[in-house]
Amino acid sequence: MASVFARKTHKWIALIVVIQATIWLISGAYFTILDIDYIHGDHLIRNIDEPINNDVGILYSFAAVLERYPL
């Protein structure tokens, strides 16, 4: 009876280990294939030195905004 329990337990543990190893393999291949800057999310960051694209074409100073919308 103990050997049946041991075999069933061994099969379930092996299944869990195989699933985890497969996930590690896929994620490792993903990180190896893609560019490291893409993985870091550098493409999502706007360069702070670039001017802001303002469709209205009007920039307000902080003092002007406070004057228009007082606290």
C-alpha cells in the first residue's frame, strides 16, 4: 500500500516539476530572444528632454494656472 502511495505522489511531484521547468524554459527563451531594452520597458519612457507635444500650442505658467483656478 505504501508503494502505491509513493508512486502516485512521485507522479504528481514530477508533473509539478515538469510544469515549472517548462515555464522557466519558455520565460528564459523569451528573455534571451527579445532585446533587453524592450524587456526593461525603455520603449515606454518618453525622453524628458523632448518637448511636450501640445496640440493647443499654449503653455501656461504655474502662477497663471493658480490665478485662474485658486485653491
